[in-house]
Amino acid sequence: MSFLLVAEQLLNGVQFGIMLFLMAAGLTLIFGIMDFVNLIHGSLYMLGGFFGAKSIELLLALTGWEDMWLVTLLFVLGVILGVCITVIVSGIVELTIFRRLYSGTHLDHVLATFGLLLFFNEFAKILFGSEPMNVPKPPTLESPVEIIPGITYSSYRLAITVVGVVVAIGLYLLITRTRIGMLIRAGASNREMVTGLGININKLYTIVFAIGAGLAALAGVMTTPLTSVQVGIGEEIMILTFVVIVIGGIGSIRGAFIASILIGIIDTMGRFLLPSVLGYTAGPAVASMAIYLAMAAVLFFRPSGLFAAGRG
Amino acid sequence: MWPSRLLFGASRFDLRHLVVLAGLAILLLVPIVGDAYVMRVASRIVVLAMIAISLDILLGYGGLISFGHAMFLGSGGYVVGVLAFFGFQNGFIAYPAAIILSVILAGIVGYLVLRTVGVYFIMITLAFAQMLYYVANGVQIGEDYGGDEGLPLSERNPLFGLLDFGDPAIFHYFTVVILGVILYGSYRLVNSRFGRVIQACRDNERRVKSLGYNTFRYRLAVFMISGGIAGLAGALHMNLQKFVSPDELHWIISGDLLIMVIVGGANSLIGPIIGTAVFVLLEEVISNLTEHWMAIFGPLLLIVVFFGRQGIYGLIRPKADDG
């Protein structure tokens, strides 16, 4: 096994971790601030993928452009469209349904969002069909690039990693440097106090939910050229996101970031390394288990995660 | 009408007696009047009702929202399947083994998940069930068994030839009897001193702690009991279908089980049975009408959340009575 292959897989792990972070950042805030059990975060990832893929497909068909830079531009436009449509859908859901649920119990949240998840799965099946939907990578990002002399890497993966990191930095600045970010942090630590100080908590909830939906959709669209999008794809990544949040600590963006990268690397490296060590039957099984074992270990020593919010 | 009187302790006749007696009559009559399809649906309701009751002991009485109860449907089924693969067909071995191993599994999982509460608990039970889903998917036995292929069962576990389980009617009556035993045992459990402590933990854990109870141990015990009942249900489910696969462990099943309990009425023992019956029948009816039955069923759940908080059982329960 060459060093190059290991380095490539390590980078894939980081890339996957960044995508997980885009999912986890929003969800950990929704759990932390709203104390709301949200099972449709994976559906938003899936819807983002579908809306984005369809937008790109339609844009390419409508314009008929073939110049590689123009096609890339259309790709970016499609990604933005996919994210915007998903944010609008999630906004409608938040305003009409979730708003009435916040005062309910966790059980209400689970039941209602589970129902919505089933609905969105069928909705996507009716709208986009049950076949996987694929989008070609933008032509400018098709060939691998040399990142350091001697090591080449998929330029598309590198690009979405960069986008993810930029978004993460933007989110960090938003959370730490702006008034709205201050309110979000305050909400994650002590919700009653924020309402007590006269902040319109409903507006804050809508903003947090919309940010979360946008990030999930972004991850969904950007991953589509790598894995294609199909019904049910969001659930698997949602459960992984739960693991990330449990490890990182509910309400903690920093925890979500570290845990995402950790899980991304463990998952990718496990799938890559363990089969060659343990054989092709036990290897993949142990690899799939690895992240849950990591979660169990964290739970054993730190039941509320590595960086639980509200604990200073 | 002693069975319903035993459950409700009420001497006055109310709607609940009628529902319980009607349900019992239907379950007993199905093998006589129904065809093979109807009987399989009825047996499925009986077996799933057991696991719904076990979940409600956690959820309604213990206040612990487990989103991973399908793991026990799987553990019970896989114990039966693996034992059969190695030639242990006897039901007196298979059923106790399924219960014991499910209790042990619940002990290990419970020890980790019960250190957390609220949203964490929901997510972590889900995550552990998902881990077992991957285990079931990955572990192969021999060349063609296990993995995503699942495990078959050539014949239902015999009980020394006492009962002929080749006849689906006899197996159906067997599951009805087991359901009755579980129902009675659960009734005794939730009304015992132990059950009172569990319910007190749900209502105010801090107060129970200050009374000197080790709430963690009580919760772990109830988690293990619930897991054991669910494991037995899993073993019976495997016997009913003569097949177990990772699908039994899928997290959607855990969600379905939660729906059965809540739609039927949590914090009651009859509610989960009603909920299971309604869920399974709806699934059969709507899925025959349209392949997109989830598009109808999902919004139905929203309606339940907004308008039917007490579940179906809440509709037939007398207002003054909270038993």
C-alpha cells in the first residue's frame, strides 16, 4: 500500500468530514437552541441534491452552452438555486408546522418530523423518480490537480472542501462576530435567559433553521456529482450527523467541527484500511462499526460530548 | 369479563371493556373465519404488539424515548436464526436464548445510553441500532447465509412436538397466549413498587434521587426487561416469517414502532396493541391503494400530533380515570 493512496484517502476523509460538518453545524444549533428533535435534516440534504441536480440539468438544457467556463458558471448557479429552493421549502415547513411544535414534547417532535421525513421521501420519489440522479462534474474541475509535487488529487473534491472550509469560516465569523451570532450562542447556553431579555425567539429560530437547511442543502448538492442523489440518501448521512453531534456536544459548533473531521477520517480510513487487514467479510462490517465504537467510547467518558454548550 | 376487569380494575362497564373483548374475540376467531393472508396479518399484529408494549414500558411509563427498539426485533430473530443454522431447533433452547441475549444486549446498550437524557438519548439509541444494522449486514455465516441475504428458518422452532407449528392457526393461538402472558406481566410490573419508581423517575428524577433511589439502576433494569420482552417478540417474528434479515433492524422500523405506541396511546398497555393493529391494517390497506402510501401516511402523523395527543386509547378512556 503506497503512501500516495493513504494520503489520497486521508484527504477524502477530510472532504467527507467537511460535508458532515455542513450537516452537523446547523443541526447541532437546532438541537441546542430550539431543543427540537429534527429528523428531516437528512431530507433537506436529499432535497438539496435533487433540486440542485435538476436545476443544473435544466440550465444546461435551456442554454445549450458548451464552453467549459460557461458550463461551470451554470453549475454554480444550479448549486445556488438548489440551496435557495430548499431553504424556501424548509422555511414554509418551519413557519407552518414546526412553529406549532416547539412548545410540545420531544415525542411530538419525533412523530411529526418522522411523518414529514416519510412524506418528503415519497414527494421526491413522485417528483424525481426512484432512480439515482447524477450530475456531471463541472468540466473545469474534471482533471486531477497536483497539490504538492508528486501528489495529485481530484480537483472537484478539493474545490468542495475549500467551499466547505470557507463556509465554516463564514459561520465562525457569523457566530462570534455578529449580533445575531451572539444571540445564537446565548440561545444555545440558556434559552430562557434570551427570551427573558426580550429577544424575539421565534425570529431567531427561523433564522437558525434556515441557516441549517441551507448548509444541509449545500452539502447535498455538492456531493451529488460524487455519489449521485437518490431517495433515502439523506437518512444515512443524518444518522452519521447524529453521531457527530453526540461526540461534539449538542449546541457546540466547535465540537461539531472537530467531531465531523474525526468521523470523516475514521469512516473513510476504516473502509479503506480494515478490509485489507481483516479480510473482505469482516472488514467492511468492522469499518462501519468503527464510528459507533468511537461514539460509545466518548459517551463512556464524556456523556454530554466533548464540547457541550452551556458548560463554559 | 374478567380479563378487562383485571386490566382496568374498574367494576363499571365502559368502552374499554368492549374494545378489549372485541379485539380478543377477533384474534381468537381469525383462524376459523379468515384465510391464510388474513391470519398472517393477524399474527403479525399480535407479535408486533408485544414489542410495542415493551417499547411503551420504556416510553410511556419510563419517559425514555428509545429510537432504536428495532435492535431487539433483530437480536431475537438473529439468535433464533443462528441457533437454527447450527442445528439447535428446539424452541425450549431458542426462545430462552433469544430472551437472555436480548437482555444482555439491552444491558450493554442501556449502560451507555442511560447516561444521557432527552435529545441525546433519542439520537444515541438510534445510533446503536444503526450500528447493529451494519453488523447484521456485514457478518456472514458460511457461504450463502447472513449479510444482506439474511437467515432463513426451515421450520418453526418445535416445543418437543407439543404443538404442531406447521399449522399457522396453532402458531397464531400460541402467539396470542404469549401476548396475554406479556400483557399480564407488564400490568403487574407497572403497578408494582418497581413500576411506581420508574414512573416517578419519568415525572421528577431529581426528587426520586433525593429519596435515595439509584435512578440509573432502575432505568437500566427497565431497559433490560423491555429488551427481553422485545427479544422474545423478535424470536416469534422470525418464527412467523421463517426469515430474518437486516431489514428488521432498519431504523425506519424503530420509527414505525414509536408510531404504533403513540398513535395507539402511550402510557397504557392496551394502547400499543390498538396502535399496532391500526398501523398494520393501514399499511395493508393504503399500500394496496397506492404505492406512494407514505405520502398519505406521513401527513396523517402530523394530524395525530396536532389533534390526537392521547392516541386512540385516549378517545375511549374515561376522562376521570388515568389508570
